[in-house]
Amino acid sequence: MTLLAIETSCDETSAAVVRDGKILSNTVSSQIKLHAEYGGVVPELAAREHLKNLLPVTRAALHEAGISSKELDAVAATQGPGLGIALLVGFKAAQAVAFALNKPFLGINHHEAHLYSPWIAGTPPVADFSQFQPNVSLIVSGGHTMLVLVESELKHRVLGGTIDDAAGECFDKTGKMMGLAYPAGPEIDRLAEQGNPKAFDFPRPLLHDPGDDFSFSGLKTSVRYFLRDNPALLDDAQKIRDLCASVQAAIVEVLVTKTLRAARRNNVRCVTASGGVTCNRALRAELTRACERNGFNLRLAEKSLCTDNAAMIGILAERKLLQQFPLPPLDEEIQPGWVLA
Ligand code: KG4
Ligand code: ZN
């Protein structure tokens, strides 16, 4: 089966062609620079940019895959959750393509697709997901932080999520307080390499709470008050590196501890992680260490597939189509608030 997938839920315009579980192409046009001057994603601008980029990105994906649109067997797009007017662009365009080609169309939950992104590339490549199921999966990005129990293919249950800010948002907002450009996560990661993670002691919210929910707004506020009381720290480049390392250590400790606890409680043997924050080197290293120590198999999404991309949408859509997932009517609407259950 050859399938075209489109993803426009936030600030990445992406199109991918997948065939028989393999990515033939995965073109991503990021809008990060556009939104940087506003310090966050501006939905109206995101939608306009998607409109501008969707056609060239889709053409590039088809070209790289070496196929024409006539060879497509199905079309898929992100249906939600995401920014309404951003989702609308990709979803309606994909429906139009399916209509024109008279092919099946499937709307996909963005988070459910993240669950599969650790499997679709990497070493060793995994043809059969089932050998790593059940697993506990951490999805951690700018908009979301959640733990999901994947019992078997297409069967999962959300264990917990953030009750306020996402971990990525905490990276971005605390970085902004330190004068770093949006999105600050990658820059904090880079600066933290030469910083002391024990230099400053920031709170680890809900670390000792037995549940699977997260909270990062208290950590953010604590950094804000700390900088209000110690503004001179920001004049010292090494102190900024120490701050980055200390904030990162707090976020990573919470993510790793709670993920491992959920994995133990649910008796799984495998842990997976995806979403933009999974690019973070400290998180990857700490998850690796903790899983080795506790005897869990760990599968991290490849960095290029951690951030939003259409390949994960296409891979999941193909699995659903192969399992005769019922096709919804072609005029279905977007679901910006679609919560994974
Ligand atoms: O998944 P993603 O591209 O978009 C959504 O938010 O859905 O994730 C973007 C988030 C941003 O908050 C960004 O700062 C964070 O992922 N991020 C990182 C790193 N790379 C991206 N955070 C920490 N360390 C990184 N290396
Ligand atoms: Zn995402």
C-alpha cells in the first residue's frame, strides 16, 4: 500500500509517502524562525505559512519518493489535536486529494501517531511492533507531556498527563527568562552541556506523587522568582550554563522517574519516548541509563522523527487501513481538542 500523509497541526508543514511500513519520503518545512520573534506559535501566521508551503512540500515528498499521485492507494492527515486553523489547511487539502483520486482517506490522532514514531526507523528496524508490546510510552513536546500504556497495536490507554504546562513549554519559557531565543529547548540542551546540573536546586514537581500526572508550572515560577532575586546571574555566561543544566536536570529527573515508575507498575518490559523534547540529550542519556539499570528495553524515536512529521501519521494510517479500520465519511471535520483516551 502506498500512502500520502500530511501533518499541519502546529508549526511544521510536513508531507510523507509511506509504503508497506517504510518511509519513502518525509519532507518537513519548519516555521520556527517565523514564530521566533513572537516568542511562540501565532496560529494565524502558522495557517498562512501552511497554505504557502503545503503544495511545494507535498510535491517534494512525492518527487523524493519517486511516485506520481496516481500511484497512491490512500491519503491520511492529522485530524487533531492541534491549532484549529493550522489543522484545517492540511486536513482539508488531504481530503481534497483523496476525493480527486477517489481513494480512502483517514484522519489520524497526532498523539497516537507519536506512539508509533519510535518504531518506524532506527536500529534495528522493527517490522513487528508486537515484540515490544506492551510498553509504556512517554510523549513529551511543547504542547504535551503524557504517559501512555500501549497494550498492543492500536490498543492503548493514557495513564497520565500534565495538569498545567508541558515539559517543552517549561524549557521554552524558562529559557526565555534567561534571554534565550524561542524555542529555547535546543539551546538549553546545548548550554547545559557545559553547565553544572547541581549548581541550583529547582523543584521536581509531583516527583513523589504516585500518580502518572505531571506539572511544570511550579518549576517555571520558581525559576522566575529565582531570577528576580538574582538578576546578576544573567550577566555571567557560566552561570547561565549552570542555570540551563539545573533546570534541565529538574525536568529530566521528573520525566525519567515517572516513566520508569509507570513501566514498573504496569509490568511492561519496554519503554518508548517521542515528541520534540525527546531530542534532548540529557533525557535520552538518563532514560537509557535508567532503563539499562532496571532491565527495560528502551526505544527512543530517532531525532528527526521526534518532532512533528507526516511519516508517523502515514505509518499509523497504513496500519489502521490494513486492519480494516472503518473509513469515516470524506467530509469529516478536524478535531482540534481530540484527546487520546
Ligand atoms: O514535538 P514538537 O516539535 O512540537 C510540539 O510541541 O508539538 O516539540 C517542540 C518542543 C519545543 O518546546 C522545543 O523547545 C522542544 O520540543 N525541544 C527540546 C529540544 N529539541 C526540541 N527541548 C529540550 N531539548 C531539546 N534538544
Ligand atoms: Zn507532536
